[in-house]
Amino acid sequence: MTSMGAPLLTTECPALGVPRRGKVRDVYDLGDGLLMVATDRLSAFDVVMPTPIPRKGEVLTAMSLFWFDLLGREAGVRHHLLASDVARMPAAARPYADQLRGRSMWCVKAEVFPVECVVRGYLVGSGWKDYQKSGRVCGVRLPAGLRLCDKLPEPIFTPATKAAVGHDENIDFAGVANLVGQKTAEALRKLSLDLYARAARHAEGRGIILADTKFEFGLARGEILLVDEVLTPDSSRFWSRAAWTPGRNQASFDKQYVRDYLETLDWNKQAPGPALPALVVANTTGKYLEAYRLLTGNDLGGGCS
């Protein structure tokens, strides 16, 4: 599953056409499906850093594959994954196996809903900022007196818009209904809360707190599918259960470590992002690999490339 070569900032697969390059993924539209490739790019504050994080794309892919399998078996959730083995992908992709191996997924083409389906079990990040201002998060009123990183009475659905450029913006449930319709909004909320609960229970059993995460869903052949990455260190906050102490920021197994470093710099959080020092890069790779090992019980092997 591992590809121990140099870090991959961008893919170059000329026969597959020009990809849509997101913050992390290069996506090739091959007509009857999408080829999604997780690079080693890292974004923070919606800016892609110029320094790659070795092994990151492998971890994102391996983690998503783990959750697709577990949630598919336990919750019966339908997802967009068709294959992760390059040998089972369209023939046109196979000449690029060195770039694709261990970091790509061949997927159903779905019409993605324009909503980030965020679920929070703990009060942190933009949710904490909103709570301090209004006592609410995305329209959901919370008890008074909660501290930073407190566990919420129950997980809450706190959606956000999907911004093509710039920052996503938190919206309330009515905003989701306006975007996708009431019935679909209710289905997305139910699915998101159910998947979070199942994932949080699994993580808890592995000594990890799933503080929050975001899901994306799409529509294909009239069916709602779980799409994109799932419960990765890029899309989730993972904390050590043993070290959790409300009232302060937590040590995490995700890219919060990079955000914390960037906050120490004199940088306006606009592109271009600053180069990351070697120690920050190595520690970030280590955190991603450790998150995978702890949550899955498996080891991707090797160290930093």
C-alpha cells in the first residue's frame, strides 16, 4: 500500500487530460468515473503550503479506505469508491501507476451537494468562536458555561457552505434546506450524525477522541453516496483520550499542529503560504501516520520519505 518515493505535489498524467486541482486532490474526469489522487499538498487557513508533507496522500487514502469499509459493513452506508488498486482502474490510468499507487481512488461520478456536513462532539475551532459570541453554533443553542474543548451534551450538526475560493461559512439547518431542499437536508443531517456516532465509538475504543469531522455527500442514480475523503486527519480533529483536558487547546493527530505553528509567524494568512521547516514537516508526517496506526490497528510502515 505504501509508495516510498519522493513527495508528490502535483500529478502529471497527460493521457488522462487536465485534472481539477483542489487544495489536496487532483481529480481526473474519465467520463464514466472520477480518478481522485491525494497528493502530499497541505492547506491551512485555506492556503496551500508550498512545502509537501511526505506520506500524507497515502495516509488520507488508506484512512478513507478503512472508513469506507468499516462504515459500509456496520452502517450499510453507500459510498462512491469503486477501486483503489491501480490494476482494477481504467486501462488509461495504469501507465501512471507510479504516481497513483497507494494514493488514488477510482470512484462513481456523483453530483456533490454544495454543503460541508460538519458534526461536532466537542466545542473547538470556529464553533468555539461562535459560541463565545452568541451561545450558539450554526443556530444550535448550547448550555451556558461551556469551556474550550468541552464535550457537548450530544453531537450537533453544524453545516457550512462549500466555497470554491476563500473560506467556507457556517450556516444553520435552514440554510442547508434552502440549498438542497428540506427532505434532502434532513437525510444529510441524519446520515452525518449516525456516521459520526459510529466513528466516534470506534475511535473511543482505540483511545482517540473524534472531536469533530466533516462529511461530503453526492447524488448518483437517485441515491445519496458518501464521497471524497472520510474521517481523515485533514477533515477531522483527533485527540488523545488520555490527555484530554477541557479549558485549553488539545494536542492533536491532525493538521492543527501546522495551524498552531503558522499562528506563531508574522503571516497574513493569504497566499502564498510560507515554507514549512523540516522539523514541522517531519512531525506532521509522524502525526498522520500515528493517527492511522491508532485508529486502524495497522501500520503503513516506513518513515518519512
